[in-house]
Amino acid sequence: MKKVTEITSSSKGVVVEIDVGHICNYKCPYCFIVQSPEDSWIDYNSLEKFVKRVKPKQIILSGGEPTYHPKISQMMKAFKDSQLDLITNGSRSLEWWKEHYKYIDSLVFSYHSDFAVLEEFIQKIKFLSQHIVVTINIVAIDNKMNEIFNVISEFRKIDNVYCMIKPYIVDGKAFNNQDTLRHTGITFSPLKRTLPPQNYIKMYEVVEGKKMLIKPQRLISDGRNTFRGWNCWKGIDLLRVFSDGNVCGASCDLGENKSLGNINSQVRLPTNPSVCTHDTCFCITDLRLTRKKRR
């Protein structure tokens, strides 16, 4: 077993991931986001003021389904000074994407076969991938792997479209069998590239002083996403903003009375790393945080 002493990334500057609302037009059985009647969209005016204060290098809009926020157009235009990444199920119309693609630097689609119409989905990514490199994430379902591989082979025929299989996460752990897990975290490249690759955040393990490139999905599928007792740079490398306005250093702090404040009132940003107190880290964005094993 290799002894990892540090997790680090290529990111320079704070990343802000914004959960614009736990609201989605899909109801995927494997989604760990639980919606309730009280869920609502994030307040746009307070969010804009917070972003101007923090001046993040990168903003990630996620959800739920962020493209249905009533002020998503204003949001995308206002955040143009940061690298803007969008995580979406792609269900908006092709006309909507033609109007909004120019504000997006990095685009991650998730494909859900129970809800998306494959022909319409392909039509959208054929247009978008002429302008932006598109990554398509698909959740691994043990009894649907042949179907998943078939659809990936279709997506790869489209220029500049990458695919990745994500593990099915339950309570912070991969729920898949070992045969399925060996396919997670692998990037399936397009057959043809006409655009330069996006400047994605790269993630490294430091093993015996040497940096080794890794994928956060592999940490999950290999069961190596445990950092209890390590120093963690949450709140410094990363800020998570939730739909109720609460700001945390990572998603694991939500509901743990570790809020840094609220964008609707006051937020106190940390200057020093904290010690991890959780058994597992399962959010892909959180896994890219800097971490160092304490001596």
C-alpha cells in the first residue's frame, strides 16, 4: 500500500461551487440530493455581492438543475470575470443553449437514460461541442453497463466530447460491484478533437515526495477517500454556497453547524486549514481540496 502524504491540485485561487437550488426536473433514483417542498432557489442579488467580494478564479454552477434558476441568464453574464463551469442534465432546449453557450468556459453534462431523449441530447451536444469541450458523466449502474458502453460509443463519435463513468454513491461509498468499479474514473476520449482541451483542475497524490496524477472518482471507487485527521484546506481552496445562502468550506460541513456564515448577512472566511473529522469524502469537487497528512 503506497503511503500518500498529500493531496494537491493545479488550481491557483479559490473555487466557489454554487448550489443554486435543490430543485430538478428529473427524479433520478441514484441521486443523493433530496428535494423537499421547502426547497427554493438561491437569492441572486446576495450571491452577486458575495462573488464580487471573494473574486474567485473559478465558479461552478450546480444543483439540482441550475439552468432553471429564474435568473440564470443574469447570473452567467455577471460571473464572466471568473472561469464559469456549468454542471447540468442538459434538458434545456437547443435554442436555450444557442443563446447561453458563449458565457460558459467548461461544460459538464450528465446523461440519464430514464429521462433524457437520446436523439435530442445528441443534437444539443453536437452543437455545443463545436464551441466548448463537453464532458458527459454517466452514473454506473451494475445491470446497465452494456447500455452505458453503447451510448458512450455514440457520444465519442462527436468531436470534442469526453465521457466518464461515475460510481453510484450511497452514504459516501461506492455501491457498485468490483467489475463495474474498474471502469469508473476513466476518461473516454472523443475519436476526433478540433478544440484544445479545457484547462481542467488536475489532482495529484504526493507519494514519497513524487506527485502522481489521479482522478477523484478513483479515490472513491478504490475506497481511498478517507482523510480523517488530515489538515484540510476547505474554506481556503474551496467555498460551497448552498441554496439557502449558507456558505461552508466543503459539502461535508452542511448541517454540521460549521457554516462560515450566510450570503444574506455575513460570511467569515478562514485563513488556516482545519482538521478533517469525517470518515469519507465523496463529493468530486471536495476531493480536489488540498490535504496534508499530519505528523
